[in-house]
Amino acid sequence: MADESAESLIPYDEIVQEALRDVVGRVLTTVEKGGGLPGGHHFYITFRTRMAGVEIPKHLAQRFPDEMTIVIQHRFWDLHVAPDFFTVGLSFGGVPATLRVPFAAVTDFVDPAVDFSLKFQANGAENDGHEDHDTPENDAPAVVPVEDGSNVVSVDFTRKK
């Protein structure tokens, strides 16, 4: 008997990806409603800068044309969460900026305080004409590497045939 699995007519990959992105939205909503970060929690959020709906200042888009990482910890303001995106005020090199990031553009969400990490494939249309770059972050303490642990969820939606 051949070990073949039927191709699913239900888009499980998309459903799981959406559910995990909802985790990010719920966490940010908790911070928004609570008026700040509880305890030692802080977040590193990596997103695709060319995704449709991403709004960042032109100088940041030029400097980080593909992907950038922001830190939500000490210096952030005006965090607002909508069903499909969030906005936040951050400082880059001492210059304040407001970013709008659709959840579909998020590729990584990390809370190093509790060794929690979600990894995504960005989904959605990208804007045209950008080059590769180094991963940046806004004005914040240095990134603390997160060790792989039982709380790390990696989602790989490549199809196996």
C-alpha cells in the first residue's frame, strides 16, 4: 500500500498562521489596554518593510528596504492595535517616528523575558524595488539572544509533495 496523503481542500496552513498572528495582536492589545508592559516583558518584532500596508518614514524604508526589527520596551508610545495592524511610536537615532505594521508583515515575535518566540512567513503583497539590508532595531538596549526552548514555536508552511 502506498503511503500517500490526500491533498487538503482546507487551508490549514493559512488558518494556523492567522491564529498565531492573533496571539501577537492579543499580546499587544493587553499592553495597550494596560498602559504599558507588565513586569520585565518586552518584545522584538521583525517585519517585512515592503509588505502592503506597512507605513514607516522614508529614511527608514531606504535604510531597511526588506526587513527590520523593532524593540518595544523602554521608549515607545501611542501603541494602538487594530484587527489587522498595529501602530507604535518609536525613536530611531533620537528621531521619533510612528510605524504602522500589518500583522501579515510580521515574521518574528520574541519576548525574551519569558523565552517565548513565534516565527512566521510574511504573507501578502510586497511593494516593489528594494535591496537587501542588515537587520536594524530602534533605540533600545542590545538584543539578548533567545535560546531555543519549549516555548519556541516555528511555523513552516512549505508544501511537501
